[in-house]
Amino acid sequence: MPSAGLTVFVDGVQYDGDPRDIELKAHTQVVLELGQVGRPPSFTFPGGL
């Protein structure tokens, strides 16, 4: 992990790689937790592409 205390989730799944390598696409959910880790919130995008 590039920084102590940083936890990354992509679409609700913990991501152990470098956050700079995350491919950002439409409706990709990225959560950065600094310090204490909690369950990432979920979000439903309106419309549906």
C-alpha cells in the first residue's frame, strides 16, 4: 500500500494495488479510507447506462 493507513475499495471490494492504477469508468465506485476502515457505502446510479 503506498501510504500507511490508506485502504482502497473499488466497487465494494478491497483493492490492494496502487490507487493510481485504478481504471476509472462510468459508474466505478472508488472509496478511499484513511485511518479506521469501515464498510464502504454503496450507491445506485440513476438511469442505468
